[in-house]
Amino acid sequence: MTRLATAVSIALAATFAAPALAATAAEPLALQCGRLFDARSGKILSARTVIVRDGKIESVLEGRSEAPGARTIDLSQHTCSPGWTDLHVHLGSQSSPQSYSEGFRLDEVDYAFRAVGYAKKTLQAGFTSVRDLGGEVTPHLRDAVNSGLVEGPRIWAAGKSIATTGGHADPTNGYNDALSHLIGPPGPTEGVINSIDDARQAVRQRYKEGSDVIKITATGGVLSYAKSGDAPQFTVEEVKAIVDTAKDYGYRVAAHAHGTEGMKRAVLGGVTSIEHGTYMDAEVMSLMKQKGTWYVPTIYAGRFVADKAKVEGYFPEVVRPKAARIGAQIQDTAARAYKNGVKIAFGTDMGVGPHGDNAREFLYMVEAGIPASVALQAATIRAAEVLGVDDQGVIETGKRADIVAVKGNPVEDINMVMNVDFVMKDGQVYKQTL
């Protein structure tokens, strides 16, 4: 996507978004919370008043308190939580029966317009931060959000995912021979590697393009136009080359992986997190615990594709059996991983399903036997650990004022997360339906 095209799309989008942004003010606020979720302990605390000034949490006081010069917001019927983080989204896309043909009909500017709406829905759902794991539009969307042009969550953008030839993120999968020969084989610039030197170049290209995190597709995938959904697609040496080069730029590496061998190689190569992890076995779990590797299950995506695989024509026939076979297993894998002590953080793979429905992952985690308090920690303090930041994920003095509020007690009834009444990011209120 050209920067000119992106600039045009974002500028037009900003025209519509500007009134909502302008309606907010940088005044100090006193949030009177009926309950507060303490992400460090995983416990629900009694009434607290959170004083917010200049985008930061100035103090957290017991009970209902006033602050001189601060506007009070009554959240006494609500539980306040640190803003949630979804560690696996794709804001530049959303699956549909037309997804596979749209790539030949739409321009990148069309995807940029859509991404603006997806970002706003995500923020309104209570997700104040996301890690976008693959999409050339999103680094530009991140910049627009950071500049205040459009509403959206804080974004860690991977840009183009790194794949191998024919792998899950090879952008030419499914092209006919004539088109493939015309375009030529993609290389490291396009995020496709076949050697250690290619691996290093691909990471450096992502740095050049402004990525915040590196994403690799360590195995085949469900939705790519290719037969295998789980075959390993990197050598351990290639993964190590990616991880070592990423460290030079302060990057962490997330690995999409369904198959056991591909996961094993990714963990041995030093990735920060395994995404999906469908066929994770006891050996991989043990290795992840030894290496301190995080697991981001994306149960939502698994259930979504398994359901849509039953719908004639929703997926191409080469995709449909993978969606039915792989998608249905992820929730059970998450249950086993939790019981075995694997570190779990929150992610949905949203963009597979409709943006804004991210919180449903909490419900599926609880269905898998993960306590509600642990699921909430996965999207707050644990997600911050995966990102390598210490200024968010908790409601404490000096941290970012990212706060969401839901009625009732989500630890007692996780369904409460589906109705977010209040969203604040960096001290600015983006949603208030009290």
C-alpha cells in the first residue's frame, strides 16, 4: 500500500471521526468504581476511586472519594478493570465468503477504510490495546490512532507476516500459473524466506517498514489457500535467525503454529509466544514451560471456523476440511495447557470473526476450565508481560489510565464482559453508556 493511498483514506476517515474525538476533554477525572479488578492478585476489591490526570492514574483511593477540580464519573454499579488487550487481531481484514476474491478486486485503500471501523469497534468493546499479527494496512492505522486522527486501541503492529514459500503467509498462494509467473516468486521483502540469510533480511525489512513485533507462520494454517494446516514450515536455524535478528531491534516474535513439530521448532528457536497451538502435546508443553514461552489460544477463531466450515460456500473447498478439523480442537488444547501450567495470555485472531466480538474469548476460556479471574488476568497483566511493557495492565498509581467498566461482577459471572459501559484509554473517555 502506498503512503499516499493510506494518507487519503485516513484523512477521509478522520473527517467522520473528528466530532467524537473533539467531544472529549483533558480534564482530571474521579472514577467512583463499585468494585475494582486487581489484576495482580486476580481478586475483586471493594469500592475504589481512581483519580486520573494527564492520561495517567494519579491515585487509587478506598471507597468513594472526591478530588478537588476533578469531574466525578459514577461507576458505583460497575466493576472497573484495567483496559483489556487482545494479543492476536487482524484489523485490516474480516473473513467472509468473498474474502478470497476481494484480494483481486479491492485496493489497499479499501482495506484501510474498513480498518478504521474495525479499530473503533475493538476499542468500544473494551480493548484498549491490541497486537496486530499480520497486515500491511495496520502500521499506518497505528500511526493514525497515535496521531489522534481516528479512534482505536493502542496497536503493536507486525506488518507483513514472515512465511516460507507456499507457507501460510505466502501472499501468492492460490494464484494461477500465468499470474504467478508474471509476478514472480516473492522473497524476503514480501515476507517469504527460504534460508537463514533470507530470515535476517525479512526481519530487517519489517524494521524498515515500521513494525513493532515480528510474526512468523511456523506451520501451515487454516485459512490459507494451501492443503496443509499443520506441516512445519521453518527449520530451527531459520527461526533462531529471525529471533536473534529481531532482538537487535528490540522485537519479540509471535509464532502462528498448529502442528506439533512446527511448534517444537519455534519454541526451540526462542519465540515469545505460540499462537493457536492446536496439536500441542505434552512434550511441547514441557518445552514451553522450560523456555518460558507464552501460549495465546485464540479459541474464538477455532470455534468460528469450525462452525463456518459447515456452511456450503463460506470457505473454498481446500480450506473447508482444515477449518472443520483444526478449529474444533483449540478449546480442548487450551484446557489441557492450563491444567499443565503453560503460561496463557489472551488473543482471539479477530478478523477471522467479526471485530468487536473479542470479549467472547473470555467466555470460551471459562468454558475450557480456566477461572474467570485468570482469563481476565490473561487480557491485562499477562498480556502486558507478553508485550514487554510495565505501564499498563493494572490499575495502579503512575500507570496508563486504560480502564473499562462492566456492570456486576465478571469474576462471578464472566458474561458481564459482553456489555461494556465505559471505556477509557490514556485518560480519555471513548465510551460512556451509564
